[in-house]
Amino acid sequence: MNIFRLAGDMTHLLSILVLLLKIYATKSCSGVSRKTQELYAIVFLARYLDLFTDFISVYNTFMKIVFIASSLAIVWCIRVHPMVKRSYDKDLDTFRHYLLVAASFLLALFLHEKFTFLEIFWAFSIYLEAVAILPQLVLLQRSGNVDNLTGQYVFFLGAYRGLYILNWIYRYLTEPRFTRWIACVSGVVQTALYADFFYYYFISWKNNSKLKLPA
Amino acid sequence: SSITDAKDEL
């Protein structure tokens, strides 16, 4: 565990906390894509099937359970909580996310490290995570104005991806046998998706103005 | 260890 990896995990955790805080404090999920949240729940459930077969560390097990539980809690809030549910605008959140699920699964059937149940679901979760933010980014772009907490949520998620790339560079330089092409290539693709958002996030931060994405 | 067996990242 290096400092980039730890910082990445912490910003990931922070992003989820920010989102939960936003939903809890405002009793609203306006600006939040339910589809992205459902994709993340699928990502964690598919990837952490190894909770039952492999033990890495207490830290790993703990974080896996936190990610699964928090992603399910967010989906639950948006789908079931009476007040939060009311604030969900399904007309803005129209991305056909099942296409992402189907495409990721198809890719995992062809591109995986081993043809086993766990490995295929692992590869699937990696591909799906890479594109899971798309419904959220499209929703933000369509609604134009982004409230502070939602903006910070996406910012921390993007920071987490950026830090993971630094972590891989560090591991590549310090661990002689570190080769993890599926995760690294997907990770770079995923981070690139945030480039546009980051550009506007920094502009609004520099000008001390509200974050606005061009239509 | 092989390439695949160390899924130590989250």
C-alpha cells in the first residue's frame, strides 16, 4: 500500500460520504444520476465476489463491505425513500445504462485474465466502472447548473481515479512484476472521461463562481 | 505469485 493508493481510496470514500451527506442533508437527489449509482452498485457486487474466496487484509475486506453497503444505501434512498424519491428527475436521467452493462459484460467474456466465473465478473466490473460515470456526466451537462455537493462528489471521484493512476506508476516502478493491463488501461480511459468536467471545475474554482457545464 | 492472483486493489 503506497500513499497514492491510500489517498485514492480515501478520496473515493470521501466522494461517497459527500453524496450521502448531500442526500441526507437536503433530502434530495437532484442532480444525482440514479443510473450511475446503480451501475456502481453492480460494479462493487460483481468485483467483490472474492469476499467469500480470498482474504487480502482487514482493510480490504472492510472497504469492500463499506463500498457495497454505501452504494446499495444510495440506490435505496433514490428508489425507496419517500422524500428523496420525489426529487428524482427521471426525465433528465435518460442514459441507456443497460447498454453499458451489456457491452461491459460482452467485453469481459472476450477480454479477461482467466476464463473463470470470478475473473470474468472481475473484468466486467472493471469495464463497467470505467464508463459508469457517463449517465452522471450527461445529467450534469443537461441540467447545466451543478450544486456544490454534487460537483464535489464528481470531483472527488475523479481525484480517486487520478490517484490510482499515480499508484500504478509507483507500483510499476517499484514492483518488478507489476503488470495489470486490464485495470490500468480501463483506469486511464475512466480518468479521461473526467477531463472535461475537471476543466470546468477548475475554471469555476479559479473564478470563484458556480460550476456550470456548457450544454 | 502470478499476475492474476493478487487482486489487492479495490
